[in-house]
Amino acid sequence: MKRPMSAVFRLAGVMLLLCAAHAAADTLTFTNGDRITGTLVRADASNVYFQSPMFGQAAVPWKNIQSLTTEKPYVLITSRYGVHHGRILLRHQQLIIYRQGHATAILTPKQTAMLVTPETYSHDITAAYPIWSGWKGALTAGISLVNATQSVRSFTGSIAISRQTPRLDWLPPQSKTSFALQGNYGRIAQTGHPTVLTEILNSALEQDEYLSTRLFLFANAIGDRNIAQGLGLQQAYGGGLGWKIKHTPATEISVRADLHYTRQRFLNQAGNHFLASSYTENFSHHFNQAVIWTESLSVTPSLTQSLAYQTSGSTALVIPLYKALSFNTSIIDSYINNPQPGFLKNSLQFVSGLQFTLPG
């Protein structure tokens, strides 16, 4: 008799848990009368982002919603930077925010700058996080070793990280700090022959300040070293204006123009310095939210020395392998019109390696 009673109690407990979960769900009713339950993820002036066990996450325009009720409190920030805390109730396009012991706020959906959970508001919007946190990006590394008549060592690696304020990608950006470092080192040694070295290093640090969602000012510092072109060190410091032509979850296209001071130091030649400008195009696209293709092209004419112009371009494909691990293959081309005498003007790299994506 004990065993059947125990099974009954377990079944009753499961039923109570299911009923509690259903009762705690948020409810969204469409204007045609259809109703779904789930979780309100966030909202803005145009859409409500609702998570349902049956349909996943969907963006629903406010005009298509007849009613919305939440079972837990949210934080609503208006377009005039007013902040309201409480449960959400939408009826006849009137947005009601109510909390026990506080005055009830009645707004319209168009007044909603953002509607988020209290955790998101305190952790990602109002919190002041230290400089070493919030970085996103990827680390890539590759190696090739040969031991035969010739001893060949080849190493390649890159770091590309950025830190945006605010952290959430769907919020209007305010500022962004980016750092990139890419290196390629090769050594070919053979008994009785001189050792051949390849050493290419590119680094860039940039700070962006957004004037609007798509328009931004930037300042940057760039360093290059390429022994294959006789270039010991090239430094460029400047700034300019950038514009995101297209910015969607799948595709981003941007252009930028800048003015900068360049200083060149070659291996066996007197240094050089001049004023130049750069015109750059950047493109990235996500295929099925997995494979990523990026492409960049830059033209840099010199304003004070006509022969010191440069161009560069790159394209890369990132294929996911397992969780944060991916395969990265890229082509990088650099052209300097005034290399050290005896060196080629063009430098072409083909790089492949494993990439690790930082969690951010």
C-alpha cells in the first residue's frame, strides 16, 4: 500500500509544479484573439520580444498586441529617460506599470525606450564595470614545423578584441574600444646557406565615439613591421569619421575616412614621414548564424609625398567546429609603393589556424 501512495504523492507534486510554472508565465494576446504564454524578454518602442516554448523568441509589433501581462517586475525606461519599476499590463494600447506601495504609471508603447528585466538593468545598463571586463573577440593561432634538409618553422597568430558601451548589442552604442594584433613569423634554415626570415606584424588600437546609432568619430594608432618589404617599423596616428551603412544581426557594412601622420623606418634606409588619409570599407556576414565571412579594403594616398601611397585588403572565413572553437582561414594583402630598394612592393599572406572566441 505504501508504494502506490508514494507514486500518488509524486504525481501530485509534479502536477503542482506544472501548475505553478504555468501560473508564473507571462501572457500575450494578439489582436486576432490568439494567445501564447512564455516570457517577456525585452521591448522597445516598436516591438515586444517574447520567448515561447512553442515558437521560440519572436519580435511582435505593439500594434499586433491586444493585451500583455507579466508575472514578475520589469524596468521600463521612457524616451525622456524616466525609469519605472513594476509588473507590466497592456490594455487597449495603454501600458500600465504597477508596483505595490508606489504610484501606477500609465504610458503608451511609443514612449518605451527599453523594457528589460531588473537583472539586465542593474548588470548591463547601470553598472560601472572595470576596464578589464566586457571584452569580446577571438584568438587565432597556427603552426607549421618541418625537419629535413631544410629546417622550417612557421608561426602565425592574431588577437582581435573589442569592448562596447553599453554591453548589450541591441542598445544604441555610445563608445567602443578595439585592439587587434596579427603576426606571422617564419624561419628557413639549411646547412651552408643563409637563414631566411619572414616577420610580419600588424597592430591597431582604436577608440570610437558614436554621434548616432550609425555615425561615429574615431581616433587610432597603427603599427606595422614587414621585413619582406624592408619595413622595420611604420607608425600612423590619426582620426576621422565612420558610418555604418547597414547594421543587422546577419550583415554589417561600414565605411570610414581619416587623416593621419605616418612615420616610416626601413631596415637599411633613411626614415620617412608624411601626412596621409585613408578610405576604408569593411564588410561582415553571418551565414545561418554560424559561418562568418569578413572582408576589408583600404586605400591610403599620401598628401605630402605623392609616391608614398599604400593599399591593403583582407578576407577571412570562420567555420565553427565545437562550441567556442572554430577554423579560421584568411588572405591578407599589403601594397607599399615606396619599399626599401631591392624589396617587392606587394606582400601577400595566406593564413589558417584554430580560433577561440572569447565569451565577453
